[in-house]
Amino acid sequence: MRTFIFILVASFTIFLSACKKTDSFNLQPVSDYYPLTVGKYITYDLDSIVFTNYGATLLTQDTFHYQIQYVVDGQFLDNLNRTAYRIVRNIRPDSTFQWAVDHTAMAVNTGNSIEFTEDNLKYIKLVEPIQNNYSWSGNSYIETTSLISTQQYLIGWNYTYDSVNVPITLGSLTIDSTIDVAETNQQIGPQDHTDPDNDYYSSTTYSDEKYAKGIGLIYRNFYYDIYQPTTTQHPGYTGYGVILTMIDHN
């Protein structure tokens, strides 16, 4: 009898311990890594990657440098009567120039996720629970499957928490707690088209974002290219890339 009671108590203790570990994941709300407060801003170095040889079989690129700043400019109710935040994006060539408004976006904390809408495209940037290997369909609101869709490259992205609560060094900045969201890493077809035997359709899509606790998005690396064979109406490479690196915030 005593042996039975001991086993029962031990099993119950293990169960409580497991519950505590599970609950600890839920104690990190998405607002920790995506704070939305009017007046908050984050400034980034922007590297814009453009293709310089449209129509060629050899991929060549050039990179242009800017600075951009996302500012939480105001609060309002969206069409679902939810609290939403207007995000203004400013841009300039470098710190010697004044900021110029580029465009606006919108962010909503739904209570367990962050929705970010830019250029009429709604992304689910973060979700709960925040734990390693948890994944979700971050582009599920975007129409990607029709033949006339211009966002087909966004299909099938499986956002995944790759690193949670990890300190990193970003340029000259040391950040104590970050999460990494691996959004997609896909390659289709041959990647070297200088060989005539590889004159087939191909594409590369890569996207990764990092968020810091109490700050928000601190790094983004996005790259997309598509190659059409020389037998098509518009042969060669098209695409672009963007790298954002935080340099300042309040």
C-alpha cells in the first residue's frame, strides 16, 4: 500500500512539474517581443538588393543603402472593431538627410498573435506559445494560389521559432533576449544557368526575422529570385532582396 501511495505521489509531482514547464511558455506574450505604444520607433540600416541583368542567364546584383524608421504613429479601431496601430515608415539616404514619409502600415495585437498589414498584405508575424520549433502559416491571409496572383512566391511559408530567448550581438549592439522566426528557405530547380543544359525554371526564396524583448523587429533578411528559361517570352532573372538591421530605438 505504501509503495502504491509513493508511486502515486511521485507521478502527481512529475505531472505538476510538466504543467509548470508548459505554462512557462505561455507566460511570454507576443507583446513582449512586439510592443505597440504610440511614439515608439525603431531605426534600421536598409540594404536593398536589385538585379542588374534582367533577361540574362548570369545572376548579377547591386546593393543600395538607405536608412528607414518605423514609427508607431497612432491608435484606432480597425474594421473588426479591434485596437489597431498605424505604423509610419520614414526613409532617407543616410543620417545627413531629413526623414521623408515613405508609406504607412498597420499592426494589431489579437491577444495571442501579431498581425501586420503592409501594401494590403496581412502577415501573422508572431503567435503564442513562443517556444522552439512551434510553427504556423504566417501568410495564410494572403491570396497566393490563383494564376493571376502576384504573391505566389509567398505560398507555403511555414513560420517557425528557431531560437527563443537567445542573446545576440547586432553590429555594435548587444541584445539580451531575442527570438528568431525562420519564415521560409526554398529552392526549386537548378541554380546555375550558365550551363545550357540547366536552362530550366528555378527560384530561390528565403526569409528570416529576429525580434528582441521590449524592442520589436531588430533584423530581417529577405531574398527572392526567379529564373525563366531562354525559350520563354521573358527569359532570365528577376527578383529582389532586403536586409534590415536595427541601429537605434526608443
